[in-house]
Amino acid sequence: MPDIRVTPLGAGQDVGRSCILVSIAGKNVMLDCGMHMGFNDDRRFPDFSYITRNGRLTDFLDCVIISHFHLDHCGALPYFSEMVGYDGPIYMTHPTQAICPILLEDYRKIAVDKKGEANFFTSQMIKDCMKKVVAVRLHQTVQVDDELEIKAYYAGHVLGAAMFQIKVGSESVVYTGDYNMTPDRHLGAAWIDKCRPNLLITESTYATTIRDSKRCRERDFLKKVHETVERGGKVLIPVFALGRAQELCILLETFWERMNLKAPIYFSTGLTEKANHYYKLFITWTNQKIRKTFVQRNMFEFKHIKAFDRAFADNPGPMVVFATPGMLHAGQSLQIFRKWAGNEKNMVIMPGYCVQGTVGHKILSGQRKLEMEGRQVLEVKMQVEYMSFSAHADAKGIMQLVGQAEPESVLLVHGEAKKMEFLKQKIEQEFRVNCYMPANGETVTLPTSPSIPVGISLGLLKREMAQGLLPDTRKPRLLHGTLIVKDSSFRLVSSEQALKELGLAEHQLRFTCRVQLHDSRKEQETATRVYSHLKSILKDHCVQHLPDGSVTVESILVQAAAHSEDPGTKVLLVSWTYQDEELGSYLTALLKKGLPQAPS
Amino acid sequence: MAAHLKKRVYEEFTKVVQQQQEEIATKKLRLTKPSKSAALHIDLCKATSPADALQYLLQFARKPVEAESVEGVVRILLEHYYKENDPSVRLKIASLLGLLSKTAGFSPDCIMDDAINILQNEKSHQVLAQLLDTLLAIGTKLPENQAIQMRLVDVACKHLTDTSHGVRNKCLQLLGNLGSLEKSVTKDAESLAVRDVQKIIGDYFSDQDPRVRTAAIKAMLQLHERGLKLHQTIYNQACKLLSDDYEQVRSAAVQLIWVVSQLYPESIVPIPSSNEEIRLVDDAFGKICHMVSDGSWVVRVQAAKLLGSMEQVSSHFLEQTLDKKLMSDLRRKRTAHERAKELYSSGEFSSGRKWGDDAPKEEVDTGAVNLIESGACGAFVHGLEDEMYEVRIAAVEALCMLAQSSPSFAEKCLDFLVDMFNDEIEEVRLQSIHTMRKISNNITLREDQLDTVLAVLEDSSRDIREALHELLCCTNVSTKEGIHLALVELLKNLTKYPTDRDSIWKCLKFLGSRHPTLVLPLVPELLSTHPFFDTAEPDMDDPAYIAVLVLIFNAAKTCPTMPALFSDHTFRHYAYLRDSLSHLVPALRLPGRKLVSSAVSPNITPHEDPSHQFLQQSLERVYNLQHLDPQGTQELLELTIRDLQRLGELQSELAGVADFSATYLQCQLLLIKALQEKLWNVAAPLHLKQSDLASAAAKQIMEETYKMEFMYSGVENKQVVIIHHMRLQAKALQLIVTARTTRGVDPLFGMCEKFLQEVDFFQRCFIADLPHLQDSFVDKLLDLMPRLMTSKPAEVVKILQTMLRQSTFLHLPLPEQIHKASATIIEPAGESDNPLRFTSGLVVALDVDATLEHVQDPQSTVKVQVLYPDGQAQIIHPKPADFRNPGPGRHRLLTQVYLSHTAWTEPCQVEVRLLLAYNSNSRIPKSPWIEGGEMSSQVETSIEGTIPFSKSVKVYIMPKPARR
């Protein structure tokens, strides 16, 4: 029995370190290769030794697919390909390919230069690793080898995020990566066609949440910023460099444009500029509005947003600053925060979740006095706001995607076990499909019944069509033909053609059967009785009484002869060819029941 | 006549013109034109290869065929068809047959037999499909003939089993267009004729080809459109199609479900997997709501649009569409909207958001949460958040329609509409503002909602701001803080965009008059009065101060206690504003001031209105004077004209009437003045110069009459007669003056004849109104008509002269509603000192933004004129899309005018103004005899011209010589 096996090495009942092994029809594919943000030891990367203890990874994996550039989906890639050793193809979309190395390099810098880790991958390794990448376009079907093909769908999570369909023959798996079903200011919504995969592997970050309309949040955000700026205050928005930052930039930029505002907006420099460059380039990956208007003006060519300089923080007057990192734990955002925290006119807006222990988390939980290094106490007078902008699908969105793809079964990853449980139950209840949620290292085996395509010759098909009405999907039809299995291809041809092709002579196969009847009359009379009996029953068939005393039903011959020993018994000889097996056996059965009593 | 008709046939080759059918049939025999068909025959015989034949056919198809020769052509085509082996040629012939059978005046029943005949022997699927299309054309041409329809339906049914989707498509189309459900029509025993077309079509809902499925649904819809009642049974079939793989099938299925839900709204359908039953329209509503989150945006648009027209749906289903049932970590969560409402009702408005403010509350029962099949749940929330703006617009429109029919829903959807004011696409924002305006009588804005609405006032798009002002005009505000907020924001808007002045004032006018009681407590603060101290008198020219006053005065109109709060200067300012901005400041009953209105009861009807009375009286005074001495008449007229013009300025609602009458009196005054001239007393023909006044007067009267006729909306036939009469008088005057000033009689002959023709024309046009014109110029003229016809020009002139002097002044009946067309150019403002520089020979685009009031059909009448300093004038026709229609009777022109000129040495000003084009053809009542008489229609009816109706604006431009 063929099956699909799925083993999450990461992201199984967990968020972070996404890495899922799928083996489908003998092909092994690795989906994503991420790192875990919560760990700094070996656990931060997936355990690749699970795949093979002492062989080369390349021999075991047919390809690696990266869904998007977030580090929890691609962070372990250089380690995997260069340090563990993998030389096969790595597939990702063009924007991911462009932005991924920037983030990896940044990650490496922090790990090696700041934390001083040894035995970490080097810049050269990142470059080497990226050389193995094959870029794919949306909806492009890429043949990895003769049988394995992959296809990318738009996922809308970040620029270049994609869902992948992995297909071998008629078996297929869809991996969603992270996706967003509600469009935002710079990206569209995820979309997939009704591809009916055997298995849909979906993220489930917000498995138990149904989110409010995005518009309220946007409106709130804009109002807050606008009011503060009008008061002459300064707004600090700590962000991570990529993803949400761009959305907020677009949001503020268009708002500034619409409202004719003059206050400056700054963006702390660094990797953002490089990334923004790519946002400008990959216009086709953005949403409808940006795609439609980029001829007049590329929305990412910000008019109001300028690069930030350290000195600007002390400038008088209102301003808005986007600064990294997003949790206010270090770097520029913290510096600016310290400068501005004392003024109640100012405001800090936290657009995302903050890990416990960071300054961001402290101020969000209402702490007004912060102890900084050197026993300094910082009094926070500025307003603190929280706005959640997240680009994951909520429970409704996940269900919507499942409904769109119509999979045979669903597998949940990238979420917390408890929440998955709820969604799993819902999916099973509402779509009546199996739903799995394996933990890391746990293998799910999914039996499949692959359909085997058989080519049918046109002549045969036409002959069949001529015989009956149009094919009806609701009723099965019987068809005579010869199945030729040759070089792993299946063909159904008419028997004449098969004989010709194989160079065989035709053999007639006849079945004969004797049926004994108790009938004391003469053979001819018996034959006549048989004839009239059959005639009355088989109205649809051509029943003939031949002059030599035999009866034919279509091509089936029925002869009556006297029993050599018992004259009271007549022997009916029924003979039919192999093709008429159905009718022949029916006829025999019929005759065995005996003839009706003649009205004598 | 015959030639005329033939021309028509040529022109309308492809159109169906029913009325001419019989006439042509009678002429069939006379007009034998062998050319066309014969030529075709020869061509086709000449053709050696299929490609050749195809070429000939293509050429042939380019030219129209007259109805008489259609049959001949058809015969030749058919003959060739039988011989032809190439399917592409046969296809072309089949398509030509269809085209020809649509020819007006040709009855295609004669070729039907042949068409059906060739259909039976045809093997090629494409040709078959084309032939069926031809049959469809024939069938639609003969809607009366039941037998033919039956036969065609029969043919269609026979070919439904064809293997090609194209043929099946066409068959279904044929069935949809021709099939009937009434079995009673066919009483014959022919069982084949009695077919249940609906069932046959319904069977193809499950065809294997999506195109055929779509065609089947379309055919079903076509049946519905033709007025046949669909069975309720197809509802279930259609519901199954909603989950089809193909978007066009789903899209059509949504339509079908909508149709059925409108046909059987009250039927009961069971809910699958439960024992409950609900109304069909509710079920359908839920299903269509579900399609709002379909994968294909085409379907989403379709679904969102249709939702708007399902008004019979129960209210709790409707309200579900706005509720997404939020939860977080399996706990019920309130939406931001609910929180805002709660905050507001708890009285602590504008608290900053706290961390965990949106913390989820109670636990949700996991079993009860339904993530998918929740029917209507959150459909609009999804629709309004959609990726494609087409879907969002459709959703906003649907919201609007549903809210108009259900006040409670209107209240609920408010939050969502307000949110849409922040959409990224301007069109969507505008649409949602308009929607809000349309439902505004059903709603009262909460303060926090108002806050969001007002935030949009800072939008840089003028369209948006104006739409918002329009919205505020008809909004209900609940608290005095709300009014204050609105005023503050509007003033902010005013300082930011001073050009919005008029719109803001108007908005405040309505805001004040709608909420007098809310404005009352704000008055001291707004006027910054102090109980003990006198405060500084505000600057009267400050637009912001005027805005405040407009608000207060309009509120004071229905709030008699308010004037007590005014300080002295406020009263003075009132008097000034009442005078200068009378359309914004109403008449008030102020203590210690005598006003005309104080004598009248407050609820005055327009006709008892003193100003209206005044108008009537002054007009009557004028009309009553008959035999005053000329000097006195002139003076009275001048006085009255002045009064009327002033009245028009003061009373905006009477402006149209006052101006209209003033113009008429002006004409009369000019006429009297011209006739008073001394030159008439001099016998000998005089030098040209001396008659300047008279001829100028004649010319001006002509112009004024055109203005009266075309610049006012609401002018009725009664007035048109008087206007034309006045014009006739002016023409007579012109004739007399010419006769006086030219030597020789020859040119007079022509003029006289023309004049008489016009009189004749006048008589024919207004024959019904002639009795009203007793004792007038034309009345007398017509009496003398026979004599005039025969007399010499000099004689005619003499008669005319005496008649003009004797004729009385006609009473101009006032129309009910009359408005003068006016236009104001907002942009360019004409104040810039910086010339617009451009390279000579190239063009520069000048943005023109103007508001038009009371212009009917501005798309065709309004033009932009550019006058260059060298006297060169250029008239630009704006595109129809450049006109917006922000409110009844108002239009907005936003267009670009391209300027170009050769190089100048220094910058100079060009003038830009708007013109109102008129065409006298349009106004004259169409009477049957005018069409018959071709002679006069050329003389008078085609007078075209333009009236400038806006102030001209000067634009400084500088074409620079091109650099080499």
C-alpha cells in the first residue's frame, strides 16, 4: 500500500524551527529549514541526523523547499547545506532568494560578532548555500526530476511568501508555510486553487482566534499617531526590519499623503534600506493597489519617509521614527526610547508581541519605572500603546483555505498543541477529513490510493461511444479491451490492436457447457421449446432458430441432443466465446433452471 | 419618401426596425436589384479554392444588403453551401445566414426549413454550432410564430447529446431563448412538442463540461428573464453548483439562486443535518454570503452585489453579516466597535488604549463554535476587507441598499462604513461617504464615530472633502460636544484648505438648522461673549468667524431664545451677513428690530412669503402699465429691473424667477428704448451710425432671449412662446433698422421673405398658444399676413413699424420652478503671478475645476473656451467622464485643458471660461407637421450658439521658444 509519510523535525506542536520531512511516492522532500528563537544551543537547529546517521543528505533528500524568508523558516539553511552537507536543489521564490541572505547575514553577525559564538556558519557559507537555490515563480510548475514536481502559490504573509504543492504522479501534498487570508496594505491574500491534495500541511498559529476587522486597528493606529504629531509629540514605533515594518510604512506614507501632513517620518537605516529596495523591485508580489499605481509612483519610493540619523532624535518638533529592534531590548530603538520616555507628549507604539524580560514587555504590562544598566532609573512618562498587526491566518482563514483546497486530510504544524486540538476537532467535524498534529520527531503515515492513469486508444473509445450514450459519471460502464503494461506505462487498446502490436495470433476461446434437461420429447421439439422460452425472456437480444435445429442467442449456440443413455433426458450444449461470457453464463444459469412446463 | 426610407435601411442594416416591415414588403416587387446577389453568385463560382471563397464571403459581408434582395442572396448562399466541402467556408456561410436573417424587413421563415435541413446533414461541430446560432437569430426574429418555436426547440433537444460543448452550448442558448413552459399552447397530440424545457435544461447542470454547465444556468436565467416562472425544484440543483470547480459556473449559479430566492422568498426549506426549517430567502442569503469568501474575485463581486438586493431577508440573518463572532484563545472577544461603544456609553471617552484592553472575556464552548457553515456570519466584514477593491465597492453598495430598507441594520453597519473612510483606494472612500449620506436619515452618529468621520476632513482630495461636507449636511448628531467637534474640525479644514469656504459654510448652515437645541448652549463660547466684560469685536472678514455665525444664525431661526445671547456687534454682523450672504443666513426675528417677516406668522408658505409677494407686486405693476407716457414706462421698468436683480441676490430661492423676469423686462425696456429713438421720425434713410442704438438693442434682445430660453431649467412651453415672441419682435426691429439704413430694395426682398417665413414658423409651432397672445404683436401680424405676403418690402417695413409701436406688452407667466444655470471656475484661481511656462509648439495641461448648477445634460452642453491674447479662441469639449454629479441639480467639472501657442516674448494672460452650448432644435415641440415640412426646418430650427455662463478666469502663460 503506498503511503505519504510526514515527520516534523521542528514546528510540530510548536512555533519556530519549521522543518518538515515529507516522503511521497518514494520521493523525500524537506519543507523549510528554520531555526528556533528560544534556544541558543543545539536545539536551535533541527536534528538533521534523524534523516541519516552516516550517509550524505543529498542521497536521501530529493529537494528542499523554503516557503519564505523569516528566520524560523530558513535560519538553519547554511548550517544544513554547508556544515551538515547537502548539495541538492533548494527551491524558493525570487523575493525570498533575494532577501534571505540579508537576514541570514544579519543573524550570523549577531550570533558571532555580538554573542561571540564559535562553530557558526560563515558569510562564505551563506553565499555557497545560496548558490544551490533554484528560484521559482508563482504558479510555475517546476520539475524537480521526472516524477516530482512543485508549484508555488501566493501566501501573502511577507513579500515572496509562498505555499507549495508537491506532486508525484497523482499524489500531492500542499505545504502552506505561513500565510494570511486577509490582505493588508502591501500584500494580497493567500490564494490556492481547488487542487485537492492528499494532504494539506497548514500552519495554525492562530488556531483558536477569530480576528476583528483589520480596519479598526489601522484606524486606531493612524489616529494615535496623528493626534500625537498634532500635539507636537514624537512617536516611536519599534519594529523588526522586515514584514510588518513595510506595512506600517505604507500605511503612514499614504496617510501623510492624504492628510497633507508635514511632520517628518524616519526609518532607522541598516538592513531595511536594502530590503526596501527589494520591495520596490518585486511589485508583482504586492497587493492590487500597489500593483496598479506603481506606473505613476512606486509606493515603496517613500516621499515622506527618510533615513534616520542618530542626531535627529534631539530635533525639536513632532516626528515619527521607526526603529529596530521591535522589542526595545537593545539597539537604536532603545536609545531613542530612553531619550523620549520622559516627555508625556511623546508616544511609543508596540506593533507586535514582546518576549518576557524585554523593555517592551515591561512597559506594556504597565511598568512606569524602569531600571536601566548602571542602576539608572528611567521614568516612563510617554504614552505606551499596543497595536497588534499580525500576518497569520486566523481560525476562519485557515478553514477558508482548507475549504478552497479541498484536501483529503489535513496536518497541523506551527502552533501550540492545545490550540491545535481545537482546530483539529473543528476540521474533522466540518470537512469530515482526517486531521493530524504530530509532535516533533513523530511520523504520520497516510495511506493513499493513488489512481493509475491508463491511456486508452481513441479507436476503442470511439467504438464504445458509438455503442452507448454519453458517459455518465454516476454509473460505471463495462468495456472490453486489452491492458498493455509496457515500460511502466499502461494502455488500454482493443484486442485486435493488441494482438497486432504484440505479434500474436488470435485464439478463440470458447466455453461449452452441457445442461441436462428432463424432456422426453424429440430433440427438435426441445429445441423449439428452448427457442420459445429464450425468446420470451431475452427480449432485448436476437434469438434465432436455425434450420439445423440449433438455437442462437447473439453468437451463443445452443444445441439439443438426446442423452446417450437416458432418452428421457436431453442434453443442451451451450457454447459461447470468451467475449460473451456474461451472457453465456447467464444463459446457462437460466437453462439450468429448466424449461417451463409446456402447455400440453 | 421612398428614397428616404431606403437610406434608412442602408443605415440600419443590422438593427431591427419593426415599423417599416409592411411598407417594404409592398415594395419588394418594384425594387429588383439583381446586382448584389448576382455578383455574389459569380464570385462564388469563380472561387477555385476554399480560401478564395472565404475571401469573397468576407468582402461580401462588409457591405449591407437591402431587405429586398436578402432572399435571393440567401438562396445563392444555400446553394453554395450544399456544394462546399470545406467546413470553414460552410461556417462563414452559416454565420452570414444568421446575419442576413436579422435584416430589417426580411421575414426569415422561408429559410428556416433549409437551415434545419442542412443542420441534419452537417458533420462539423463548429458549423453545427454556427447553424444553431443562425436558427436562434431566426427564432428571435419571429417571436410570434409558435409552431416555428416548437420546431426549433425540437431541433435543439435533438442536438443536445452532441459531443462538442459548442453545439450543446448553442442548443441550451436556443432553449433558453425560445423554449416555453406553457404546455397548454400545444394542444396537438404531438408529444414531442410538449417538452418541459426547464427539466431538459436542468439536466445539463451536471454536464461534464463547465462551459455547458454555465450555458445551462444562463439559459435558465434567460427563461426567467423572458417571464417564465422557474420551478422551485431547481433551487437545490443550483445550490450544488455553488461548489463547482469553475468560477463562471459558480458565478452564474449565484445569480440563479438569487433569482429563485426572489421568486419564492417565503417557501420553507430544510436545513441539512438538522430538523429545522428556514425560509428560502434566508437560506439563499446565507449561501450567497458564503460566496463572498469564494476563491475567485469575480464570484465575490457577483455575490456581494446581489446581497444588496435581497431585502426580504430576516433581520437576524442580516445582522449576522456584520458579526464575525470574534474569539481569542477560545474565549469570546468583543470587537473594537463594541468596545468603542461601551467606552462611550460608560462615559469615559478617549481613554488611551491599555495593554490587555482587548483581553478576551468569557470562555467559548468549543462545541458551539462553528467556523465555516455559519451562513451569513461576517459576510460583510469579509467583503469590506477584501483584497480587490471591486469587491469592496460592491460590498459598500450592498450595505447601502440593505441599510436603506432596514433602519436597525443601518445603525449597525455604521461602524463598518466609518471604517471604510480609511480605505486605501479613493473610489472606495468616496463611495462609502456617499453611502453614508444616503442612509443618514436612519442614523445618529455617536461622538466617537463622528470623530472618525471628521478626521477625513483633512483629506487632500477635494472630492472626498466635499462629499463629507455633503454628508455632514444631513447627519444627525447626538450631543452638543459633537456639534462643537464638528465645528472645530470644519474650521481646521477651512484654514488648511481655504478653497472649501463655500462648501463649509453651506455645511454649517444645515448643521445649525438641524440642531438648534444643541447649538444653544454653545453660543456664548462660540461668540466668546462674557457676562460682564465686553470682548473685542471679531474681524468681520474672517471666513472662520463667518462660519461660526452661519451656524448660529441658522440655529437661531428655530430657537427664539438664542438672540438674547448675542452681543451688539453680533446684530450688526447679522445685518451685514443677511445682506451679503443671504443664501446662507436666514431671516430672523430679532428683538428691537423691525423686520418685514415679524408681521407674518412663522410658518409661511412660499407664496405668502413677503419677498415673493413683492416680486409678484412689482411685476404686476409693470404689466398693468399700458398707457403711461414713454418716459414714465422706462423709468418704472428700470426701477423694477433693479429691484428684481437685488431681490435675486438676497433670496436665493427666488433668484431664478427674479433674474428670469428681470431679463424679460430688460428686453422690453430695450425694445421701448429702441422705438423711442428719434431716427424713426426722420423720413429719409439715414446713415448707419445713427441707428447704432436700435440695431444694438435688437441684437441684445436676441441674445437675451436665447439666454432666457436655454440658461434656465424649468422653463415651460408658456414661457417659450413669450420668449419666441420677443425674439420675433427683435427680428422685426432688425428688419426695420436695416430697411432704414440700407439703400436699395434688393437685399430687403430676401430679408422680408425670411422674416415672413419665421412668422409662419412661429404660427405653426405655437398654434395652440396663439389664443393667449391676444392683442400682441404677432396677433396683429397674423391678421395682416395675407396682405404682407403680397406687399412690397417697403410696405412691409412700414406696417411692421406701426405694429411694433402699437403692440402691447405681453404678460410673462412665471413658471413654478425655475433655476438659472450658473458656473463657477474654482481652479485655475487666476491669482497666480507665476506664468505657466512651456515650450512653444508643445502643449501644457491646465487643470480646470468648476461647479455647475442647474445645468441640464452638462455632458453635451458645457464647453470650455480659451481666449488667447491674439484673439484666437478655442473651444474644448470636456469628456463625459469629467463630469461628476455630487447632488441633484449640481455638477462638477474636473477636466484638463490643453493649451498651446507659438512662442511669445513675454508672459501674457489667456482667458478661460465656460460656455453653455444650445441648439434651438431641442426645445421646439415636435409636432407632426414639422417633420413633413422640410423647407422651414432648415431655416429656423438649427440655430446653434453658445452662452458664456461663468466669469472668465485669467491664466498667466508663457510659451518659450524651443531651445536648439
